[in-house]
Amino acid sequence: MKRRVTGRVTSDKMQKTIRVSIPRRVKDEITGKFISRETVCLAHDEKKEANLFDIVELVESRPLSKRKRWELVRVVSRGVR
């Protein structure tokens, strides 16, 4: 089964590619506090549906380029600038 993740579009300036930031919270080993981290991935957007600040859902795919390993499934909500 392929993984599905949800994140925010941080760049849509490339052709058929979007940059998506996926936030996560990690517990610090020493202090025990929770720290906000983010994973950045490139996703294939064939129809140029997603715009900057949109919340999108991605699914794993075969390698499409050197760094692109995800495909856009749908736009969950439109972003407000």
C-alpha cells in the first residue's frame, strides 16, 4: 500500500512540479519538549491544479526525477495569502 501524506504547497514555480512542506512534531530526547519539524518533498502536478499555500494530499510514486517521488492526488483546500 502506498503512503498518503498531507502538506502545504510552498512553491509552484516549476513546470508540473510543486514543493510541499509536511509538518511533524518530534519529542526532544534531552529536554522532553516537542519540536516542530518539517519534511520537504517535490510532487508531480500534471494539470497544474495546486497553487501556493494550498493544502494538498500526495501519494507515493515511482521515481519521476532525481528528487521527485510523490504525485498530487487532490487539493484539500485552497490557500489564503
